[in-house]
Amino acid sequence: MSELRGKARHRRRRTALIVGIPLALTAAGTLAYGTVFGVFGEDAQPKASAATVPAWATATADGFASVNALGQNGTYGGRGGTIVTVKTLADLEKYATAQDPYVIVVAAAITMDPKGKEIKVASNKTIIGSGRSGHIVGGGFFLGQGVHNVIIRNLTIRDAYMGTWNDKEHDYDGIQMDGAHHVWIDHNDIHHMADGLIDSRKDTTYLTVSYNKLSNENKAFGIGWTDNTTADITIHHNWIRETEQRNPSTDNVAHAHLYNNYLQDDAGTDITSSYGNYARGKTNMLLENSYFQGMNNPVIRDSTATLVQRGNVFSGTSGRNEQGGSGAAFDPKTYYSYTPDKAADVPALLKSKAGPQSSLGTTATTTSTSSGTTLTVAADGSGQYRTVQAAVDAVPANNASRVTIAVKPGTYRETVKVPSNKPHLTIQGTGSSRKSTVIVYNNAAGTKKPDGTTYGTAGSATVAVEADDFQARNLTVTNDFDEGANQNVTGHQAVALRTAADKVLLDSVIVNGDQDTLEMETAGADKLGRVYVTNSYVTGNVDFVFGRATAVIDHSVITLKKRWDGSSAGFVTAPSTAANRKGFLINNTTVNGDVSAASFSLGRNWHPGGSTTVDPQTTFRNSNLSSAIRSAPWSDMGGFSWKDDRFAEYKNTGAGAGAASSDRPQLTDSQAKDQTVAAWLGDWTPTAS
């Protein structure tokens, strides 16, 4: 799109948004590239070659662990780091305590020495069992103050029991956290330890505990050990069976969301429950759609706690079953999306799905589905094709099922076009990180073609997608046009990735450029074009997220870059939304970069050709904005006032966030309910294929 502004002869005035004071829900985030991509660290290859990076190595948490806060945008563990397989205690401890990110696959039963040893896990780690073979015997893991972005999944952690039921001497937990944040504990089987199975202590927060089996223990899950009331915790789809207390005991938690858990006390055994879910101290708990079977005192609360129940099932329970309190109930959907299962379905569901799964942590998940086809690309000739475009060309026209183009690590200097008659296509890098596979070219709008004409903005794209149901994963798309070296060229717009299709998923990618980096359009002015960008990075400086598509950038990082001459000035978005469509929604995303303070706008309104029929829209919500954002964050373009179009914020945080004003409209809570990811995507639920 043109950087030049023209005069418009017609302007529209629309009703302004109701201005309200934003409530900051998350702390300032500081996730940054460093020198553009420094956050990824050094590229490292896995110990053994792999085909495609498996989904479990790039999985991210849900619940409170997905929230952008405390400088951490969600919980993704060691994603992007080296994948290593360990079978010894020495190797497990080496990688778990290292400073670099790792995905650590435990492929054997590892016995702790001495008994009760808890490995001190460092930040940015995924520790995952290989199928059902990963066991930690006689000890567990410890996450200390400030440790963050850790995933512990698919492990059996067992048998630290020292012979005393209510053991006060041996604090041998399966997983203990003291002041950690952004932790996801998922699909583990933890049983028969010496003190408790899981302890979340000393203001550990942004924690999600899901699909675990907790059993055969005095104390299942203790939460608290603090006088503060700051922690936010999600506990869902856990099967807690044959445990006496702390099921869990939740003390002084600001927001405790418990749903779809199955608490079971079998009659006639040596273990009898003393209570089930317990809201202690000043905890504010929402308990919903859980199933309690045979439990004594299934739900209890202190008089100082707030506890809301809804949709729970109680079968054969007795004793206290409480709710109430003077505090205000909270809505988890203010923080994250979720859909609870029916309580009646929970026992059968968790008997099948809780605990370690054979599909996690194994290479079996890297193969293509039986209904699809995989084509391989390798620059060194070891694949079926040497270029990505050659593989695209090999896809049959009007293909009915998904085709995956698996691109081996390397740099592919080429342009790629996916035509509209080749839907259901995935281009996926197979390296250990997004940086491993790079598709790059350097056309700009003013670059001349062989016939002497120029490419124009749309034609400058390194990768152009015109086919519906397209996916790109685990790779980098770059336009490296050098503005400084090409001052004689008129038209420096240089698109890295252009989409003009519906149902486009960009997952775990880097889209890198300067001006006009990511163009998201529709196949026609009357067509719907939805794009979902997640777990990704977009870099640029001028109008570098632009177009008329209905697009969501979710749980990602937008990095601001200086101009070619070293100056700091630019605009993040430039929507040209049709009047009857939704535009850009930036959700739970960090905006930062090595640029001057107050030098960038969140967006400006693009009216192509001076059109008076478009109604540009951008909303930034629940995102962290750095000091680079101007206090008046929206700008006019082409003679059109942004105030006549649709620009708003909602509950953003960070140094670049600001209070509501005429220059900074904020959505009301009611308006925000209509500006969600689900509302933007409609009947489409993006799913990796």
C-alpha cells in the first residue's frame, strides 16, 4: 500500500465508542526479539534427525497459563529449542537445569538418587514422557522463585513414599512450585509420594493443571503458603482418586477456576477422603461441571472465601457441600476461552483421557494422516523437490484432501505462489525451530520485472496464498528488500506474506519485513477472508499488518523495527475493512521493539483509492504495549479521520497502554463480548492438520 497520503473529498461521521476506563488484567510483558530474533537463541538440531516437528513439541497451555502477564506471553515451554531424549538421571538434570530452552523427552524409568531428590527446573523447558514409558521414580521436580514458562507433561511420577502416611519429615513432592509462574502440568500420573503430589506455593501464579491422575496419597494438591491473594490458577479435567485431603486445598488464590474434575473415593478401601475441593482464606473460586463420587464433605469453604458452584454432580457424597461468600464472582472468559464438558460425561472421559497418553512424546505423531499426502522439499536434493514452488506445482488442481509440503531446514531464496485451485495445503518447516526453514526473496513494489513493468505491492510478496484452507507452520517468511541500497527505486513496499483466501492458519511462524510485511486480503471485495495467526512473530515498521481480511493475531509478538535510515517512526496496522465485515483483532499479543519511545501508532485507516465505502477496523485487546506506542495511538490516512472508522482498545497493559480519552477509545465490557476470537472467526475453528 502507498505510504503517501492523499486528500479525500468525502468523510463519514459515525457514532463514537463509549469511553470507559480500562482495567489492567495482566502485568507488563517484555518478550522481545533482542536483535530482531535474539529470543530464539542459537539454532540447535535434535540429537536424532526427525521428519516434522511433532505437535506435542510446540503445544501451548490453556487456562490461566495462557495469559499474557509478568513479561511472559502464554506458556510454551521449550518450544523452538533443541529436542533431546533422555534415559538417565544425569542427562535429565543436565537439560532440565540448563539456561537454554529444551524439549526434553523422557524415554525410560529414571530413578532419583538420593530418594526424594527434586530436580531444580530452569525456565523455558518442556519435560514430556515418551508415550507411557517416561517415569520419574522416587522423586520429582522443583520450580523456584521466578522460574517460568515450564511444561511438565505425560510423565508417571511415583514412589517416593517413606512408610509414614501423614509424613511430616520428608517433603518429597511430585512437583513443587515456590514463586513460579506460567506453568502447565498436563497428562501426568502422580502417585504414592512422601508428602504431597503437587504443591503450588508462595504466590505461584498463571498455573494450569489439566488431565492428570492424582491418586494413592494423603495430600493430593496443596495451594497457598502465602498471606498474599494474587495467584491465578486453572485446574481442569483431573482425576483425583483415593486421596485423603487437599483435593485441592486452595488458600488465598485471587482467581481459582476448577472445572470438569472427577473426585472419587471408593468405598471399602484403606483411604477415606476427609474433604474434596476446599476454598480457604480469601480465595475466590469458581467450581463448575465437576463430578464428585463417594466423597466426604465434597465442597467446603472458609467464611472469608468466595465460592460459586454451577453444574456439578454429586453421587453418594455426604457432609458439607457449600458455596457463597461476600466477594464478587469472576468470569474466566474475561481471561481466556474455554468450553466445559458436561459433568455427567466427566468420569468416562477422564478414565480414558487423564494421565499419560501413548500419542504424546513419540515420533508417531510426526507422520501425515492416512487421508493426506506429504511432499518433501530439501535444498540439498535429499527430498522429492529442491524448491517449495516445485512442490506446490506438483499438487493436483482442485485437490480434495490435505497435502502437506514438509520443507527441510535451509534457506530457500524463491517466491512461492499457491493458486486458488490448490486448497487444503500445508507448508511446514521440519526443523527444530521457526528459524530453521526460511523462505526469502527481495522484490519490492517498484522492482522491475523482466518485461520492464513493476511488481506492485501485491506482486512483491515472497509467499502469496490464494487458496482456501491454507496453513503455514514452523517456518520463516521474509522479504529482505534493502531500502537503503535501493533509494533509486520508487515504491519500497515489500510484502513478505500475502493472503487472499479464507480459513488461513499461520501457526508458529515468523513473518519478517519492513514496510507492508503481512498483507491479508480477500479473494474479492464481496468475499470473506479469515486469517488466524497464533504463536507467531510479525516484524516491520510501516503499515506492516494491512488489508481488508477478517484477521486475528493471537498470543503472538509484533516487533517494531527502525526505518532504513535508523529513524523510529511507523504504524502497525492499516486495515481497509469492508463496511459489513470485521477487520483486525489483536488479542493477547505483545508489541515491542528496539525503537524510540512514543514513535509508533497502533494503526491508521486505509481507504484504498479514496474509497468512502470501506470502514477500517482494528482492535487491540488484552495485549501488552511497549513505550514505543504513542499516547494518541491512532492516525489519520489519506485525508480520512480515524475517528470516523473503527479503532479501539480493551484492557491493554504495559508502558504504552493508556487511559480512555477522545484519542484513545476503549470498549466497554459489553462491547468487548462482541469482539472476541470466536466472534471474528465465526463457524471456523482453526485446527492444525
